[in-house]
Amino acid sequence: MFKVHAIPSHRLPELLRVMPKAELHIHIEGSLEPELIFALAQRNGVPLPYADVAALRSAYAFTNLQSFLDLYYAGASVLLHEQDFYDMAWAYFEKSQGRSCGAGGAVF
Ligand SMILES: [Zn+2]
């Protein structure tokens, strides 16, 4: 018979950080970071409704579905060419590797 010991709450953040994870389902365009969104917007000549990277990053603290969708569609609007999708996927894989995260499936 196993006896389960409670994990002290102060150890949880570190335990969760190092714990292996699997991302079973991700809409990969939602993984775009503000820096890459601005880089792709500049490369493709796409205007963004945010003044700069900092303004876009602050919009990530969305407050309702519409503010989330505004951000999501602004990010997706810069994805125009095959290279854009490659860059987005590569950034996601690099980020995932740093989190010991296995990807189960990515969708667009
Ligand atoms: Zn889905």
C-alpha cells in the first residue's frame, strides 16, 4: 500500500517547471510571440493595431473573448507566406524544447 505525502506548496512551482509535459493540441498561430509578430509584419508590410512590441505584449492580458480574438487575428494576419509558417513553427519548437515539452499535434 502506497502512502502519498503532500507536496509542500513552496515546492510546487519548481516541481511543475521541471515536470515533463505534453502539449496534446495547440493552435500554433496562438504561440506567436510579440517580437515575431512584429518581425513578420514588417517583412510582409502588414500594419498592426499596436504601436510596438510592448503595446502588443500588454494586450496579451486579454480580459474577454473579443479582446483575445482581436489579438489572435492580429497575430494570424502576419502569416502570409510559407517562410512565415516555418519561422513560427521553428520558434514554437525552440520554445517547447526549453520546457521539456513533447508536442502531440499542431493545427492551424
Ligand atoms: Zn482546437
